[in-house]
Amino acid sequence: MRIGDYRVRYEVDDENQRVQILQCKHRKDVFYPTLTLPL
């Protein structure tokens, strides 16, 4: 989820009707893993 210049990672638990915030960071600090494919 984007909130201004921040990115929020969250997890939804439908059974217990809860949302857990996993990470909230400025967009310049967010790590986007790269996908590496075998050659």
C-alpha cells in the first residue's frame, strides 16, 4: 500500500478480522528483491 512517500506492507487475517502491519518505510528505503533466473 502506498501512503504518500511511504510504503506499507501488511497481512490480513480474515478469520480474526485483523490487519497486521509488517513494515512501514520511506519509499527510498524499501528493498525490492530482484528476481534471478538460471541461465
